[in-house]
Amino acid sequence: MGYGGIRFMKGYKKPTVSIIGASGYSGAELTKILLRHPSVKLEKLYAHTQTGKNVRDVYPYLDTDAVYESFDGNLETDIYFLALPHGEALSIVPKLTNEGKTVVDLSGDFRLKSPEEHAAFYSGNKKPGSFLTYGLPELFHDDIKTAEAISNPGCYATSIILGIAPLVKKTLQDVLITNVSCTSISGLSGAGKSGKVELSFSEMSGNIRAYKAARHQHTPEILQALDTSTLQPDFGFTFTPMIAPLVRGIYSVLTIQLDRHISAADLDEHYRMYYRSAPFVRVQKSMPEIQHVVHTNFCDIHVANSADGGTAVIVTAIDNLVKGAAGQAVQNMNIMLGYDETRGLL
Amino acid sequence: MGYGGIRFMKGYKKPTVSIIGASGYSGAELTKILLRHPSVKLEKLYAHTQTGKNVRDVYPYLDTDAVYESFDGNLETDIYFLALPHGEALSIVPKLTNEGKTVVDLSGDFRLKSPEEHAAFYSGNKKPGSFLTYGLPELFHDDIKTAEAISNPGCYATSIILGIAPLVKKTLQDVLITNVSCTSISGLSGAGKSGKVELSFSEMSGNIRAYKAARHQHTPEILQALDTSTLQPDFGFTFTPMIAPLVRGIYSVLTIQLDRHISAADLDEHYRMYYRSAPFVRVQKSMPEIQHVVHTNFCDIHVANSADGGTAVIVTAIDNLVKGAAGQAVQNMNIMLGYDETRGLL
Amino acid sequence: MGYGGIRFMKGYKKPTVSIIGASGYSGAELTKILLRHPSVKLEKLYAHTQTGKNVRDVYPYLDTDAVYESFDGNLETDIYFLALPHGEALSIVPKLTNEGKTVVDLSGDFRLKSPEEHAAFYSGNKKPGSFLTYGLPELFHDDIKTAEAISNPGCYATSIILGIAPLVKKTLQDVLITNVSCTSISGLSGAGKSGKVELSFSEMSGNIRAYKAARHQHTPEILQALDTSTLQPDFGFTFTPMIAPLVRGIYSVLTIQLDRHISAADLDEHYRMYYRSAPFVRVQKSMPEIQHVVHTNFCDIHVANSADGGTAVIVTAIDNLVKGAAGQAVQNMNIMLGYDETRGLL
Amino acid sequence: MGYGGIRFMKGYKKPTVSIIGASGYSGAELTKILLRHPSVKLEKLYAHTQTGKNVRDVYPYLDTDAVYESFDGNLETDIYFLALPHGEALSIVPKLTNEGKTVVDLSGDFRLKSPEEHAAFYSGNKKPGSFLTYGLPELFHDDIKTAEAISNPGCYATSIILGIAPLVKKTLQDVLITNVSCTSISGLSGAGKSGKVELSFSEMSGNIRAYKAARHQHTPEILQALDTSTLQPDFGFTFTPMIAPLVRGIYSVLTIQLDRHISAADLDEHYRMYYRSAPFVRVQKSMPEIQHVVHTNFCDIHVANSADGGTAVIVTAIDNLVKGAAGQAVQNMNIMLGYDETRGLL
């Protein structure tokens, strides 16, 4: 049973939840999931820009009479999800943890342990006072269970770490990975609810655009989670993201050089074993498709390799707003509260 | 002046052209370009499945009174483009070349020199009697100039070879490339005018699907064009294609490991020099986008690298039906006929 | 309490359900809804073309271990949904009703009372032995409650009837409607899971196509449901459907000529009153959008009018696979079984 | 020969052209067409927000070394196209016509003859000093020929007027039209190059939204062009536009009540006769599709009717940026200069 669970399950009423930053795409997805969650009660929806509006008027598919409120610092509920732009959670999270609240922060503010990396990849001066437990349940389930506050992983990072971890975290015939090249395609909801011209339908229909080639801020997050210090010294990792004309989903192709030849069958079996207890990872015989995971918390993975067996090609698909954000955040909350990991997510 | 040019320019009338396989997407794009070409006369449009139909009824944007005909073996025109399914050009091309026709074949039938590779990646038994000159003008301009028959490159192959060639074909500070990982995203017109359920709008909207990971038939074509026998023995190359919800375009991300560190500025300058005489390659300061090249014969290339300079990330964009098929075919014809390479293509 | 409800609620176990024609888009949507329905147990999924396949392999988002079976005529469950191509339910429904089964047929086979109209708009010779209760709950709730078998309305018909009914079925200041022009745009899932070239992504991206202008088979269905015999003799009704590049949704614009001038406020109030007890109709202040109703059983309606008040413009939006098919079918089942109309649908 | 033609063709050099408002979507389309036009020379590209930028950097598909400039009031060229937001042409056009320039204004500033209608549908106070010749060549060819300045029609208006005119402007068996209901679907480029959230890809993918139901500013423009004062007093006209997830194109469905019954064949023949000299109107046997007209100056029209012949359903398709804006503007220029109407447009 998780830390939070001990606390909440002694009483008889459902723990209460608030979302700070509730009107963006991740906030709306959190709202949708938490409204249906059988074991928590969603109470406050804080949203600066939409204060005073009915939630239903902004997102008509959300079945609630709630009204967006401005966050006033009153801490009335038990659990807080933060879905704020990067930088804005830095000052709020400590206040919440000081009051003993259970917290899941969806921003990048508390993901990187290294202050130098944080400064290099996020806005310079402002730094987190402390790192929070990294909420990727498939790798860090036990840490999450006892944590009070969680830093929810980035969407690209989730799709990439889950594709590589079985070859890094567990031995397969002593194979070492020497080089990983990742390209990921993101749906446009990943850029947030935004009015930029370059994200307009007219500009993005029929279009593809890469950005931050080899320099994206999820790179240090991925390497930190994989703990690549355990790998051979000349291990290389390169990640390039792209946006394409779809709303939801992240599709990652990971080309992994191996220092010895492995059969596709052995690779596949290794991945199945590694994830045999992970309810949201599905190792698939056929190629993942975004449409198979959209609106779900699943990460689909397919394992292929080169004809000579020296290269693994791992393909993963998630919904960026679910397993890449709100779904995983609730999965973390479930674990912290001692609930079944899948509650409210199937 | 090209071989064909000598022949045709002595006379006073425009050379005549036919398309065999004119009713597919590549055939229609060829028709569109050749109807506007100032220096050839499009005469016959052969299309088995559409025989008897007005071209205008099948493709209303084509401004012609022509009618699709069944190919009867009569060779009345000077130049033949073949845009047939793989395997169907094998028996036709020799008849055309025997009659001294100028030929551009858009299929994969005559691309691979190695019979073993042809058998492995294309339909087994049938083999080409001979390899044709590989029609990638940016690399093989002189060969094309004197050729009578050309094998037009594959669409993925074009986008990838143009992205790698400057690092393989010309020395940059003695740098050697040790490993290349390619992922390419193709628009759905690349699959042809097809009635497969998995290519329907309902299945592909909002969807992405990789296929033939590390096993696509353009892999040997790329390696052959790059002549990787000149590279270091343990050179690795992996290519994985994907389809995404757009109609036209190929977007390729090439992650290239280098054996020494090179600055982005040096890489960029090297690419600009390498393509300084190539009218259809644009080395761009900003990231390519499909919308910048669609309906053009341009290949846009952007050169980036990792922070440590040890990895180059080359991003290329083409229109699969133009630079990846019909446009490049006409570019080849222009060179063979001694015309300016860009005639009818700007 | 509905007929079925009497029967089922005497016992203590959940009624069991089968779907005949479970592998198309409507069948898959039915499966999704029924798997989550708290008060029935989904048992058999019959699907001719997919017999023997795991449901999960065909639709990975469906969380079930079920296998598609061939319908063998054994009638083991209490309730049957038929999601078959038009014509195929004609012989099956009588067998089911003879055995006392509760039936919802999603095809057009039992919708038209007039044999002449059935022959004219559906395949000629085959005719239904009898008409079934028309399952549009907002108009025929009481009939549905006591019915054993229901003919589920067409998707266009649902979106149009709900937009017109308040002006036909209930008096508003004695206004009569003299003419109705409807245009509806359907998402491509409405054409079924199909491999037609003209429904491919390459043909439909960026495209729109009207069809059956003024001749669509939902026209007599709409007029029958409105019972336009009560209207003035020269009442005119014209309906033209279109397909556009979206997967789900029907968007209908109904331009309605009135014989006297009515204010927008009066119209709006009249619609709100008419639907005040309909849990799935939302009369909205702002224009409906497909994205507001997709994946829900709601029909959003907005009421506008011309500056002079002589014309009403009613705009409606539904999800064609939910309120236009599977959701409405389950809504009908709920009513027949005496459940709350919304059970399993919110 | 047109007015301008007399002036220009006496000399020996091509007339010169400038575009004021060159960096929006209509301005870019004008640039593309005029760069290829054989009989004018494009010189100045004025664009306030992009001043100083290379045209090629903003629109890489435009093959020009031009740089966007700020309009300084110097009038160096012979012809001016204005592609400005509504209201901004009001003060510029008089200056141009005073200097004897040939002008095509693409805004709505000079379209409406009635000051009351202008005030009601466009921004209140500012009014045009005078109405300009309405540049719909299929109806007003002779007026355009002798005009110095043209007001280019709205995109919706073009698609609708061309669909109705044959029944209003020319007698067909004495039939009178009593009522017209129009719904049009526009691609999103019609909203301009815009950064509004509601036009983002994430909001508009899979979405449809009507607006200004029965109140759009093209309504008076359409009625003025049709000169409906000639129609019977109780003639009714209602127009509702929608946006859908495509970039280019306007698709209009016109449901027209007739006071007597006409066969489809007679209607079709009447339309063919009416447009027999119009090079850009194609009366088609099959249903128009956006993909058939996109990137062309054609208006495709299909004529259908109800089973009883009392209602005509006319369906039209254009490219909003070509026949609905830039292409039609150049068509008008061609006529004014005495060129062939189609020059540079096929």
C-alpha cells in the first residue's frame, strides 16, 4: 500500500482532488479521467485564463457543472495535479508538499536531478529546490508507492524510455547497446491549446516539421531514467522530434545498435518478460498504430531487428495526453494511494 | 548535350512522348508535367485499367482531350516513360531499347545490380537482363547524359541518398561516417491509387504506421548508390519507413554517427558546396517542411548536429510524386535530351 | 418499466447480449459500449468475415478476450443487436422475435412502412414482413418502452428529425413550416469499413463530395417520422448529403421556411422546452461543433434565424457511430429493459 | 480590347504589376500566378508585417528573389492588386485610380452599392466613396472590359452566384425561382493566415463549425449581383457557411425551389448553354469534388433535381484562393488589358 493510501484508507470518504491548470489539453484530459474515477472526488478546477467560465462551455464533452476558478492558495483537497506551463510549478509544489498534500506535477520543473541540465534545457535562473520521484510506473513502481510528490514524465520520454528500458535495465544474453537513434512523431495537441500560426490547420495539414534535432529537453530526462552511467563509455544517444498532421499520439522509432547479434524471437521474448507485470504495456506481434492506443493509457511496443540481428528497431505508440500525461498521472496517483494501478483507466 | 539530344535537335520538330501506366498517381503527375513541358509533345497515354476513358474524367485537373489507350506494342513516339507496378517493366524495356527509344522506367525493376538482391527484395524469379543507368541527377549527371535508358530512383531512396551523399562522396576534414539510422515518413499517395481498407481515410486519419522496419527494398538501392564499399568495414545502415496522414511528401530524418566532431557551420558549408550546381537541392537554414516542397521538384535539406558535434542529423523533404517520381523522371529526360535540367519543372 | 425490463428484472442475473455483425464500425462501437455497460453481459460477437479472429487483434482498443464467431443460428442470449449490411437482417429478425428475443436492428430493413418506398430506396424484391417500432427515443419513447423489436434510425435521419421535430410535433404560435432544405456532412466512417478507392485517404484528404442529391434513402424515413401528412399540402423537403475529410460525425444544416416571423429567442425557448426531458439533446447557445459530440451520445442543436424572422436555420451535430447508430441502439435497449435511458452512455 | 489593353499594347514592354498585401494567402497565390504570367511583369510586393523578409523565406515554393517592402505610396507600376483586410483598401484605391492605375481590389470594401448594406455588413463608419465594377467575368464581362478598377467578388459569393445565375439571368421555360437555400463549406485558408486557437489543427481536425447562419456579409453581395429585384416579390434567399478540415476549396449546395417542374436534362442543357463561352466554368455530369478544382481557376457545377422536378439542387466547387480570389483577380486583369481571359491561368 502506498503512502497516501495509508492516510486515506483509514477514513471512510473518498479523497478529494484538485487540478491546477485545468483548462489546457492535459488538464481537460485529467478532468475527464478523474470525473469517472470511482475512488476519488474531483473538486476544484483552477484555470487562470478561463476563470469564471463553465467547464462545459469550454469542453462540452466534459459532463460536469463545475466552473473554472482562480487558484487562491487555499488548500482544501487531499490531492493536487499540476498541469501548468514549465516554470510555474516551481513555487507551488513546495507549498503543497509542506502541507502534506499528495502531488503529481505534469511539468518538466522537477524532472532533472542535475541543476546544470535543468538550467540548460529549461528557463535559466529558476531552479527546483529538490528533485521529485520520477513517475514512470513501469520502472519505478516501488519509489512511487512511497512518494508524496511525483514528477510525471514527458510524453516523448515515456514513449522512448519504455522502448529502450528492457535492453538497459535487464540483461539479455550479455548484449550491450552501443548507440540509440530516436525519432518521434507527435500529434499537435502536444504543443498545447495554442494560437500560433505555425500550428494552424492551414499550415499543418499535409505538413511535417522536425524541431530541436538532437537538442530536445527530453534527452537528459531519458538518459537520467535509463541511468546510462551503467552503459559503456562511448554510448551514443540522439533524439529528434517531429510534428505531423494528427491531434493525439506519439509514435517513436528507436534504432538500437547492439554489440552482438540477437534473434527477433529472443528480443520479443525478452520484452514480453520484462513487461509481464505492466498492465499498460502491450508487446504486440504487429506494428503499433496510433489509432490502437488513442484515448487509452496503453503503450504498444513492437520489436523488430535487422536481417543480421545487429540492430534492434523498437517501435512504440502512446496517446500523448493519456499515457504521455494525464493517464500516467492518474496511474501514479493510484499507486501512491494504494489503489489498483489501472483503476479508472480501463 | 545528351545522347537523345543529339538525335532530336537535328530535326525541327519536338520529340514525342508516351506514358505506359499513365493512370496511377505517378502517371497522372507525369501527364501534368509533360502537358506543360515546352519542348516535348505528349502523345500516347497507355493505361490498362482505364482504357477508353477520357483522361479528363479520371483526373479533371488534367487539361487534355486525350483518352487512355491499351498498350498495343506499336512504338510510334520517341520517348517512353514507364510507370508500372514492379515486375511489369521487365519485358517491355528491352523492346523499347532495341528500337532505339529513349526510356525512363519508374519501377524498381532495373535498379539493383545484384541479381541476389533483386531476387530478395523484388519478386523472386523474374530478373532484369541488365541494370540501367541510375537516374539520380545530383550524383550521376554525366552517366545520365549519355544513357538511352534510365532507371528512376525510388522515392525514399532519393530523399535519403541526397541527405547522405555529401558525407560519403566528398571528403570533409577526413570525417568518416560509421553509422546511419534513417526514418522516413511517406504520404499515402506513395502507396498508389489503392482500395485497401488500411489506406482508407477512416483508418489513416490521425494514424501512423511503420512497416518493413530495417527490411525495406530501398535499402540495397541506397547502399548501391552510395557505393558503401568505399566506407569502413563496420559501417551500419538501418532504414525504417512510416506512413502518416498526408497525401504527398517524404520526410526523412538521418541520424549519422561521425568518427570525429564537426561543427554545424562546417557541415552546412560542406552541403552547400556539394550541391552548389544542383538546381533542385536547397540547403536551408531552417527546418524543411513538406508544405515547402509539395508540388515542386525541390529537395530541401537542413543540416543539424548534436551538441558535441559527433552526430549529424540531416533532415530532407521532397514531394514523393515529383522529385520522388515524375519530376525526377522528367529531369532525367531533360538531361538525356540535352535540355536544361529544369525545363518544364519550375 | 419496459417490456423487456419486466422479464429480466424478475431474475437476479444480468440479461445477456449478442451482436450479429460485430466487426464493422457500428459493431465495434456497440462492443465498446456494451463491454462497459453495467447492467448487461456481452456474450457473443458474430462476424462473418472475421470469424476466428481475436476481437483485440482487429480492434486493439477493445478490452476483451472474445473471439469473432460465425452466426450458427443458436439463440443463447436474451438480447440481439444486428449491425448488418442492408438486406441481411430481413430473414434473421423474424427468427429472433419468434423466439421472444429483444432485438435492435441497426439496418434500414425495417424502417419504412410503405412497401413501395422500401422497394424504391432499398434493394427491390426483398421486403420486410412487417415494420418495427422506430427507435428514436426523443419522439417515440412510449412505443419503444413496450416494443420487443426496434428499428434503429439512420444516422442522417437522426440528426435531421431531431432538428425539425420541435416545429412539427408541437405548436409554436401557430407557425407552420412550408419548406425544409437539409444539407448534411458525414464523416467517412459512415460509409463503413471499406476498401473503395474513392474512400482512400489520398482521395478524400482535402476533398468534399455530395451524393444522391435530393434522392437519399433517409428522405422517406425522415418524412415518415415527422408524419408530414399533418403538414400543409405543398410542404417541400429536400435533403442532400456530403462526405468530408473527417472520420466521425454528422453535421446538419436545416433551412426552414416559416409561414410567419418568429424571434430567435422564441425559437430557442421552444426547442429548450421541447427537449427539456431528453437527456441526450442539448440546445446550445453557440454553434455546434463535431468535436463537442464525438464519442458521445449527445445531439447538440443550435437555433438561428434570418434577420426578418421568416426563416429558421437549425444546426445539429451528432457522432454518427454513437447517437447515429450504436449509442442510440443501446439507448433503445435501456428503455426496452426499463433501465435509465442513459445507463452506460455517459 | 479592354481599356487597359489599349493603353498597354501600344507600347512594347510588358505592363508592370504590384501587389499591396502580398504576404497573406491570397497575396501569395497572386504572387505565384503573376510570376508565371507571360504578359505582365511582377515588380513590387508590399507587405506590412513581413517587410524586409525574402519572399522565398516566407513561401519557399515561390520562385523569386523578391523582398517584401512597406508600401510607401510611390506608384511606379501600371497595375495594382490589393489583398488587404477589409477596410484598408478604402483610402488606397482612390489614390490609385486618380493616377490612372489599373486596379483589382480583392477586399469587400467596394462590393456593395448600398451604403446601408455596407454599413450593416462591414465596419460601420468607413464607407467607400464609390462602388467599383463587380468583377465576376461570367456575368459582367463587358463591364469589366472597359473598367479601370474592379472589385473582386467574395469567395462564397463566386461559388453561389455561378450556381444560381443561369436560372435568374436567362429564361428557362418561364420557370421562376421562389426560394434558394445555400450551404457552403470553406477550407480554412479562407480565414486567412491566422493564429486563432479555434483555427488550430488540434481544434479543427475532425471538426465542422457553421457561423453567421443566415447573416453572412456575402448575402447582400449575392443578391445584388443576381439583381433579385427582377424576381418575384416573395423570393427568399438564405445562406449559411461552414468551415471544415481542409485547407482550400469552397463547396456549395444550392437547393432551389422552382415554380414549375423541370427535368434534370433540361436543367443541365440550360446550364451548359448559359456557360458555353465561359472558359472556367465546367458543367459536369458527375458530382463536383474539391480535389478536381483545387489549384485551378475552374468552377465545377453539377445540376441535379428532386424526383418530382420541383426542386433543383445545384452543387458547385471552386478553389477559394484561385477562382475565389487570386485567379479571378488575374482573370479580371486579363480582360481589362485585352488579353485572352485564360492567359497565365491554365
